[in-house]
Amino acid sequence: WLEGHALWHQTGLPFVRRDRGSGEIVRSKSKADFLRSRGAAFPGADASSPAPECPICFAPYDNAFRTPLLLPPCAHTFCLQCLAQMCLYLKTFQSFQCPLCRAPVPLPLGGVPCLPPNMEVVALLPPDQRGNLQRVWLERSQLCYWKPQPAYNPGPLAPGPGQDVLVKLQLTGSPLGHPAPGQAVNLVTVRAHRRPLACQDLCHSFWCLLLLVAVCFVALFCTIFFPI
């Protein structure tokens, strides 16, 4: 829909779209034909509820790496992965241009994943994804999120109870607008109770530092009062 809206402004023709194979602009006979053309690639899509997709990569939105993000200045929507690839080398509070209207968009603290999701598009996602948006963050050139695992998994090589899976997506492996082959991600199994480990490490470092200070104090005391 966003691409058709942009082409409407460029060509002056309503209900237009760009053919994915030839790249030519095609005009639909009616709004219903236009909606069917936008949702034909998705099973179960009809004219009243076309499956939402990113206008850059034409991939359907989801609740993780393809989360629909809203650009506040112009209200255009794109998927998280495409925007993250665009802004990969930008610093916080620098601006990038909207791919459709070229409006300047400031990059928020935390990067592209901190842009607000478009809840109107989220409402069109499958029922199991609507109320379960993953908390994705950017780590260098990778998008990451924790994927919770069920309490019991009978698979011998599957993560056990109380464990989560860290899902990563490398942004530099494929050009903008072209998903990586097979949507390759790295899965790393970790324990669910990972936050307290930081406190344990901090306490361990504190006691090591305290022991080092005590040893230095004893050595200094012996040097002063019991010189050789």
C-alpha cells in the first residue's frame, strides 16, 4: 500500500503498483484488484485484508526482525531489518532520509530498534504475533533478541527447561532489501536466569580486589617494619 501511495504521487494514477519481475508500473482496474495484487503472494489473503509487507524488501512483517516500524516525521512504515541496514553506520541522533518521501528522521538513542512500532500494521499480523513483539536490540552489525523456549522440549539436542535461545541476524551479509538466503541466524543456547550472573561476577571481582589490596597491605607492612 505504501508503495502504491508513493507511485500515486509520482504518476498521478490511483491503484498503481510496481511489477516485481520487470519493475514496470502497472495500473489496476479497481481498488479491489489493487488489494488482491498486493496480497496474492500470501495464503488466505483477500481484498479486505491484504497481508502487510515491507515496501523495500517485499517481505511480510512479523514480530521480530521484520517488525513494522513507524517513522514519526512522515508516518511511513518499513521493516526493522531494512531500516537497520540503512542506518548501520550512523551514530545516535544523526538523521537519515525516509526511503519514500526523503523526510529527515533522527536516529533515536539505542538505534533503529528503538523506533516506535506501527500498531495498526501489528494488528494485521497473525494472532500469535500481535501481542508478542520481540525486544530486538542492535549489537555491532547484528540484530539480536531472546527467544523464550517452552518449559519442556523432548528433543535430545533442543534447549532444556529454563533455557532461552539468543537469535542473531547479521546485517552486513546481504544487500539492502534482499533477505539473506534461508534467513540464516545463529542460535546460542543460554540459561534463562542470566541477569543475576552479572551480580555474581561483580561480587567475585570485588572479593578478588579486596584480597589483592590485603596482600599489598601486608607486603608493605612487612617491608616497613621488618626490613631485610
